[in-house]
Amino acid sequence: MSFLRELYDETKVVETTTPKKLYRGVMASGKGAGTARFGRGLYSSPNKSYVQSGYKFDKIIELTPEVAYPDNPLIIDVHVECFEDWLLRESGAKSMREFHKKWPDSAEFVKSKGFDGVVSGDDIVKY
């Protein structure tokens, strides 16, 4: 059994509560960092220090859960590899390269499964 398979099998869907405050780092352009490891969307975190530690943002803004927290999120353990493994298992693709040939934006695939975002540890993305 592969490491990723063991990691995925040990991952359990957890209950989460909607945070009261969310934070997002923005550049001078008004945009985020430009990374999209969970697909294109509005990235935020309930942990302000986590946001501050990631990139050199020009400012950190506070967002309300109504704006930034998904209504029906896919909840993944804190490992990005678990998200990628979920994508591969659900899509039937053999590799992320194969997956991205059909789904260039992971968000589109996740939305096709009925989710409107991802919650993974301190990372929250709303599509």
C-alpha cells in the first residue's frame, strides 16, 4: 500500500464549525498570492498568523464567513496530498498530469461533485 493510500485511508471526515472571522492576505494589486493548490477561488484562513507567515502580503483583510466560507465544503485532512489523492480516486485519473488534462482547474471538478469549496486545516477556499 502506498504512503498516499495509507494517508487517505486514515483521513476521516471531520465536523467543522464555521469560524467567526476569516483572514485573507492581499497584494497591492488587490489580489491574493496567485496560488491555487485547491483550485481557483477565494482563499482565506481563520488563523491570522498563518496568513501572515505564508507570503509577503501588503495587507491582511478580515472577511465574514458569509463572504468567504463555503456552504458545502469538501473537508480534507491538512495534507495537500490527501486532496490530490481524493482527486485521483474520484476522477479515475492515474496521475495529476492526466487529471489536469481533463480538469485544468481543480475547482471545476470539486464543484462537479457538489462541493462549493475546500476546508483543509487552516486553508479555506470558496469557489
